[in-house]
Amino acid sequence: MNSPELKAFICRNSNLFWYTPGDKKENISPEFLVETILNYGSMDEIKTLIKIMGVKEISQVFFGAKGRKKLNYYPEIYNFFSLFFTRNA
């Protein structure tokens, strides 16, 4: 998960993780990364994340969210990406 490409991606989008201390941004969990990018990222950022992590890995993280973590996604985001990942992963 800590590939140099992924670290650079997090660095470029550090404004989305404004409440995470600077020294901890590179070590955020895959769950938190996917949730933040899908909820708040632009389409270009989402495409870049898919290019880096792969649609299957993001799908596993997305569908692996249970309980409270699942509720962290906006309803329209959860609905869209449920359909997207079911079809494409």
C-alpha cells in the first residue's frame, strides 16, 4: 500500500486530508484513502487512484466497509460506486 506512486498521490491531494497531521498523511489506511477520494475527490483524482490501486483492490476496500465506516460514504456516492464496482470489478 505504501508505494512511492501512492505516496506522491496522497501528497498531491493533501488538501483533502487537511485534518490529518502532515507526518501521518503517507500512512493513512486504504479504507480512509478510498473513502476520502470517492467522497471529496474530483473525477480526475478518482481515475488516478484507480490507475494506481486498481479497480479490484478499490472495490474490495469499498465493499469491505461495514457498519459505521459504510455510513461515512455519502448515499449518492455509495449508490454510484456500488453499481460501478459491481459492473467493473
